[in-house]
Amino acid sequence: MSDPLVFTRETVLRRKAEARAERARRFSFAEKLEIVERLRERVRPFVQNRKARSAHTASD
Amino acid sequence: MVRDGVIRNYVVAGAVAAINYSEPVLTEDLDVLVSFDGPPSGLIDLTPQYRYLESRGYTRFEKEGVVIDGWPVQFLPVVDDQDLDAIASADVVAIDELRVPILSAIHVVLAAIRTGRSKDFLRIDQFLEERLVDLAALRAAISRFGLIDNWRTFLRKSGRDDPFAPSLIP
């Protein structure tokens, strides 16, 4: 049996791709959309901060 | 908008369409490919569509889109046969009681191949890597819609091996 702690970079990339595909299958479109909306809420302060900074730079 | 004759048909496109097949990713806007009566044209006037939305209270613009239910929505007019096929061959997803047409996986990739920005190349790579698209159908569609040069550019810039056998590249 192969040691699960010994692997190649290709193995890691393949496992990550499989995990992403599994996450893609696990949720319905409506559920994914809700996740995206929560992500948008989470980054909103950063987006607003970025906008404020670029507005400040533009007015300099 | 379809019911009131403001647009003829539509399909959800862009990153929101991509997440129908992939894991959820952050996106800030919603792209909608829309068709109108008559053949596709290079010059489109969206004034009637925006007036229609304005009359229903949608007056705020953000990121070149009109904000609907918190999403900046960008209307992209159909310009060619690829877009017409994207609408004709749309998948359908359910959101509550609504049945919403959404780009097929092949058209998500075709749109990314045509647009050709770095983030589009990442999306193509993801769809190939995770086997989210049928390769034989994609190969035929790239050829059908005249995207072989764009495909060559993707392969060159991404460093990917051509997944098609036989190759599309002469």
C-alpha cells in the first residue's frame, strides 16, 4: 500500500481538482448563488475601501 | 422583459453561468446575453430596455450594469451565430419557482475562448482540468464558430498541451 504522506505535485493537483469538482456537484445552482451572495457581502467592505481609495487618488 | 416584448430571448452568461458547472467563485456582476427581433447587428441601442427597467424603478447603475436585486446586470446583445446558438442550446436552472436559461458548459468555454482575457483562460483551464465539458463537442464547436486562432492563443499562453486528438491546430 502506498504511503498517503508521500506524493507528487501532480497527485496534489489532481486531488485538488477532484475536490473542486466534488464541491461543484454538491450544491444546486440556487445554493451556489447564495454562496456567491454571501461571498459578495463578505468582500463588500474591501470593495468599498478600494473604491474610496481610487476616488481619493483620482481627486489628488 | 421577454413577456413584454422588450427582448426576444436571453441566457445567463459569464461567471454566474460558469458556477452552474464549477464550484462557487466570487463575482460582482451578472452578465445576460439578450437577443432582439431581427438579425444580429453590430450597432445596438439598448435605450428601450433601460427605459423599461427605469419605469420599474431600476435606476441605479454600477459597474456598467443596472442594479437588479443587488446585482449589477450587464446586457450583452447577441452579435453572431455563436451567441444565437448559446441562446438556442441553453441549459435551464431552477431558482425558486423560476426556470432560468443559462449557458451550456460548452458555451461557457466558447465565450471564454473568444474573449481571451487572463481570467477567461483560467476558466477554460478549470473546465478542462475538472472535465466539466465534453471534449469532442467542444472541438467541433471551436471549429464551427471559427475560434481556432483563439484556441491556439489559449494553448500558447496557458502552456497547456492540446487536449484534442486529432489536434485542431494545423
